[in-house]
Amino acid sequence: MDIFEKLQDLDRRVFYLLMALAIAIPIIRPIGLPIDVTDPVKRTYDFVESLPNGSIVVMGFDYEPGDEIDLSPIAQAILHQLARKNIRVVALASFPAGPTFAEECLAVLEEYGYEYGKDYINLGHYAGGEPTLAAFANNPTSIFVRDWLGNDVASLPLMQEISSMKDFSMAMTLNDGPTGGTGTHEWVRQAVMAHNVPLIMGVTGVLAASNETYVQSGQCKGILAGLRAAAEYEQLIDRKGIGTTGMDAQSMAHMLIVIFVVLGNIGMFLSKKPSGRPGPGSPSRPAVPGGEGK
Amino acid sequence: MFAKRTLPTIIAFVCGITVVIAYFFNIPAIQSLAQGILRWQAVIAVFALGLGAVNIIRVHVNNIRRSQGTNIYSLALLITFVITIFVGVFLGQNSNAYKFIFDYINVPTGSAIFSLLAFYIGTAAYRAFRAKNVEAAILLITGCIVMLGRVPIGAKILPVSVPLTNWIMSVLNVGGQRGVMIAGAIGFIAVSLRIIVGLERRSYGGE
């Protein structure tokens, strides 16, 4: 086996080791690669800035533990911006793990002197996905009688200002997909289409592709996709967090994959097996001149 | 027959039509009825969660019984299941014990499973992204551009990857996604109508 054939079939354990190092080293010793703010993130930031001071927004923590690293940094960055505008927050979750993430993220608001029940609420988990969200949108207290802490929801001052989804100046979903919870499509239907409430999304990197459609159609006012968006948002609010430190690791991981892909292709183009295996290209048209039958 | 087929069909028809009418027309009586149906749905969904929990217990108890106690995975699941339910119900979801389970078991294991994707997708990309023909070459080049364009290092090494990534995502990707979504939505409407009028027998447990 020559070196080019080896390049095509490197031991996956070598890749695993290098990947582990590529992720771990930048986390332990950050490189500090500069992060440019992209248009979708800037648009989302500008939209949140345009919300009226002191208004109320609803945030859906629709994700599970596996996606926390992508979505909690986005939630925290947005919450910092909302707090600077004295915007109040109602949180709810379509996954059982969601209320705990909401609680951890909403702790950001206490830095700004926010008071539970008056300035923010964690309503907790709801089962049933879209129909339950629809019922919440029509009458929030009909679905949540008690909040996450066990308080009577109707008695909380903030909830007394809300009778339907229309009372929110913005809806946001932090979403890792529709399996088991309320997906982004459902939020578009129930917040935007049914109640005309502007929606922004924080989604995992893989969901950016399918939700970009809503941004272009104007049904979604902004989309923040993955850790990269969190890092960019942290730049905009001038407060570095896990998003920024995580980007070095993500950069190295992507780079490693690209390097391996390139090496594999170099190996494929340059390798010549004595058995006469054709090089790249279809059998009828070998890409390596003379590769066939050698 | 009536209880198994006709009654569920009638319930689905009445509920479905009511909620659809309430979405399009502002008739107070229908709105109120639709809101009641949606609340019922939320209650039923909670019962479905309970049913799922009972089902998990049944399946794993049977696994342990069949393997005569050697199935440690089912045993581990049942033990953690019982502990978590006990902590959640009796100590509360805001208790330190619940937070310990969440912060030190649930979140790390969930993240660990998800993070394995970096390794598996990486090796899969290394083996699958080979320019064996034109289509594969397009996939390979697009994949590499998007991977670079999505991270800061890509913008430094290959600045053109950023605008190219934005173009791929906002033009090529959105065009394809729109087609899929519109086709899916039309199919969804068709299936919903079949369920509401009782033509989709599988929804009612039939063949």
C-alpha cells in the first residue's frame, strides 16, 4: 500500500484523536480568532433593538440537553440585550428539560435588577406541542395554572398584563427541531400567522438551512444559527461568553475535517493500484490518464 | 365497531372542523369551543406522557425477565427512571437533588451523545466526500466551502468562502427547501383532511 492509498484510508482512531485535540486545545488555551458579525445576526440584533422599551416578549426554550451548547449562549446573549431595554420576559418550554435551561438563562436578568413575577416568569413545560401552543396563544392562563416555581400564574403581576399572544411585542423560539417539542414551523403558524406577532429564532446550526426560508419570506424577523451566531451576538452586546470561546474549537474542528477531506481526495487522485483499479471518475472515463489496466 | 371506529371518527371530525373554522372565522361560540378542545388536547397529551412512561417500564421489565437479570442496560434505565421520578415528584423540580441529576447527569450525557457527531460526521465526510464524479465533486466543494464559511478561521484562510456560503444558503438552499416545504404542506393538508373525514383508517388503529 503506497502513501496515497494510505491517505484514502487513514485509521479513524487517528482522526478521533486529532479531533479531540482540535476541540480541547482551543478551549483550554483560546486562540482568539476574530469573529466578523454576519448580516443575519446584525439584522436580528437591530430588530430586537427596535422593540419598545418595557414591552413584553415570550421565549420558548424548545430544546433538549444535547443542544444546550448551541442554544443557551444564544438565549443568554438575547436576554442581556432585552434587559438593557427593560423588556420583560415570559418563558415556556415544550421539552421537559426546557424549564431548567430557562431558569439558568433567566438568571442573567437578575444582574439587571429584574424581579421574578413582575419582570420575568418561567412558566414551565407544556405537553402537546402545537395545539397547546395555540391554546396558550389564545389564553395563556388557560394552559399554565401554576408556573415552574408553583406560583399561581394568574396572580403574578406580569401575567395580568397578558391576555393573548398579541400582548407580546416579540416571540422567540430557541429550537432544536420538531421531534417531541414545538418546532419552528409551529411557532411561525401560531405566533406569526395566527396573531401577527414578530418572531425570531435561535436554532442549531443544522436547522439554519430549513428555516432560512422563513427569513426570506419575512415571517421570521431574524435567525441566529448555532454557536457562531451566539459568538457574533456576544460581540454586538460587547459581552464575551461561551459562544466566543467555543468558536476557536469549532474553527479547528471544521478545519480538521476539510484537511482530511482534501487529503483523502489527493490520495484518491494520485494512487495507482497494481491491480489496475481505475482512478477517480466513472469506469468508462478514468480520470487518471492511463490509470486503467496499468 | 361503533366504539372503535365510528365514535373516534365523529370526535375527530367535530374537533378538526371546529378548530379549522375557529382559525379562519371569529365566531365567539366556535372560538370558545375550539379553545376548550385545545385545552383538552393538552390534558390528553399529558396522559400520553404517562402512558409512554408505563410502556417504557413494561418493555424494560420484560427485557430483564427474558435475560434473567443479565440485561444491565434495562436495569440501569429502570433504576435511574425510578430515582428521577421519586426526586421530581417528592422533592420537587427545584430541589438540589433534581438539579444535581439535571446538571451532572442529564446535560453531560446528552451533550456527550450529541458531541459524538463531530467524530462520526468528520470520519463520514472524510470517506464520503470523494470527487469520483461531477455530482460528488459538486457536493464536496459545496460542503468544504460551507464548512469554512461558517467559522472565523475560514474567513481568514479563504475570504471568498463567507459570501459564497451566504449565497449557497440563501439562494440554492432556500430554493430547494421551499419546494420541499410547499410539497410537504400540501401533503399535510391532504392527510389532515383524510383524518378529519375518517378516510385515514390507520389513525384510528385500523389497517
